[in-house]
Amino acid sequence: MKTRSLLLGALASVQALFAADRVTVTVTHDLDIARPSETITIPWKDVNAALPGALLQKIAVKDAAGNVIPYQVTNVLPQAKDPKGEGLAYGDLIFQHTFAAGEKSAKFTVEKIEGVAPVFPSKVSARYIGERLDDFAWENDKVAHRTYGPALAAPVPAGVSVKEVLVTSGLDIWSKRVNYLIVDRWYNKGHDHYHKDQGEGMDMYSVGPSRGCGGTGIWDGKTLHVARNYSSWKVLANGPIRAIFELTFDTWMANGTMVSEVKRFTVDAGHNLDRIDSTFTVVGGKDVTVGIGLNKTPADKGQDEKIALTPVKEAGSFTQWIVQKTNGDLGTAIIAPDHFIGFAEDERNHLLLANAKSGQALRYYAGAGWSRAGEFTTQQSWNDYIAAFARRATSPVKVTLTP
């Protein structure tokens, strides 16, 4: 009996050793719809508990067929320290899976490996554009964006004959028809070139002092009070699957109340909309009504734009479908499923209204899709995508780890 007990104990020890080198991840959800490029996030502390000592560059994530799939490990925690090199300081393990319609469960493994994991091609990017008047630009494989910094808002210096000046906290769109990253290429090509479609897409969206696609302001029932250009930036993660960055907007006066804002953008590969968490700090701590805007006149001059609007109260969403003379059709959208309180408009913007508490993040989504990219060629196809996106936003996947 004693020998048998020793053998069973040794077997258990071996099984435990192997269990510590691999963990099974089961991802489930409750919707019948497809979930393309679903982003799966697992807190690294849970991975570390299942795989003690695992390091971001020495793991493999595999699907149910055993194929190695791209992954990312973030490090956005302010207290992220790991003096013993045990892999304790990371934020989240991130990978993606496309769920077909009716597919409600998928399994993966996360395994320790002896060698070094490959570097996966990045599908996202976020960076400060110091070479172009403090622009900040970001993109994924679907769409690109930019917004504007303090250098663009500054007046023309004495003795300088030409300088662009624009005061706005609106969000711009760069429409893409390719799935690779283009921001660096377009800035290098020069200002005039990226306003023409030379095969990769174009900057055809007009922002000006409007909210662009997803900019915000404080709504007092009649007027939208908006910030100036962002004042500072911080990149927290930068691919290959997810980019995270923050933009800070200095205090402004909103109908007698002082307000400031920090926006955190989460940009995922395969998604036409970005997640934006806006935290407003309000002097006095009172609640505010936030207007999230879509520019009423976003097309280039001469495009004779015709805009169809689709507000959906039940989803907390608002879409535009912009038919243009020669630049193709563009869908834009904003969704605020958890904070929606209504719709409004001012001179420049169609507005989705949301309630915000001082110091607490208001989560919403904003983005665009272009007909020349081939995925959204009709208003209905764009609205269907937004309706499905809104359902996914309110019904996240569930993740379980087992030995």
C-alpha cells in the first residue's frame, strides 16, 4: 500500500508539473450573431496564477486546432513592477477570435515555451505626430483617425507668413481601402497627397470646429461647450492587436462651470469603431450632460453630400450614411449604450446625449466605414454592423481558465 501511495503521489506531482505549463481558456457568449475579431482579454494575474513564472515573450496561445495565434500582453498598470522577473507586473493577455453566427464557445490554450515567441505583425498604431503641428494619429486595419494638438491652435508667430491655425477638439477620419498601416506613409507623402485616393484611401473628412466623428462637449440644452485642442498625450499600449492612449484636454468654461477631460482610446484590430472612455472633472462635482457629435457637413467641397441619419434609442446609437459625388459613400457612427439619454443638434453637429458623473468614465464608441473598402457598400450594411456592434458592447464574452 505504501509503495502504491508513493507511486500515486509521484504521478500527481508529474501531472501538477505539466498542468503548470499549460492552461485551457474557454470563451463563451450568449448572442446568436457573428462576432468578427472578438477581442479576448485575460488579466495577467490570472495567467500568472495558472502558469507561475510565465513571461510575455515565452508563451504560445493556440486555438482548438493547435494553431499558434497572435497575442499581446499589455503593461498599463501604474504599479507595474516585477523585481524578481516572475511575470507579475503585466496588465492583460489579449488575443482575438472570430465567432461565426451561432458559435457560442471556443477553446484555446496558453502554454509556456522554451524559445522566444515570434513578433507578430501589428494591426494597430497610435503615435504623436511631432512633424505635423502636434497631430496625434491612430489606426487599425480598418480605419485611421487623427486629432489636433496645441501647435495647430497657436497663432501665427511674428515674422512667419504662413501657418495653419485650427482650434478644435474634433476627431478626424482617414478612410482606408487597405488593411495595412498607412499613417506614417501618408504623413511622409505630404499634405496634398493624402487628400487624393492613390489606391490606399484618402483624407476626405472635414472636421473644422465641429466634433468630427465622436468629439465631445458639455450640453446645456441649447449650446455645446467644447474644449480646445488636446494639451498632452500618453501611449499606454501599441499593438499588435490593441493600442491604448490617453489625451488630456485642459479646463474650459461650460455654461458657468469649469470642466476638464481625459479621453482614453482603446483601438482594436478588426473593428471599425474605437472604444472611448471620457472622464470629465467638473468643479463642484455635479453631473453633466455630454453631447457626442457627428459633423453635419463632413464631406469635401463639391461632393454634393446627401446624408441619411439613423438614430436608434434602444441601442443608444446614431449613424450617418454620407453619399458623395466622387469620393464614395461613408458611414459614421457613435454608440453610448450605458449612458444614453437622448438626441439633439446644434449648428455644426448631430448629437447623441449621455449622462456623465464627475470623475467617472463615460464609455462610448465612435468610428467609420467607407464603401471603397468593400465591406459596407450600402446604408443598410453599415446600420446592420452598428446594430450588431451595439449588441456586442452590452453582452461581453465570458472567459474561464482551467488546468
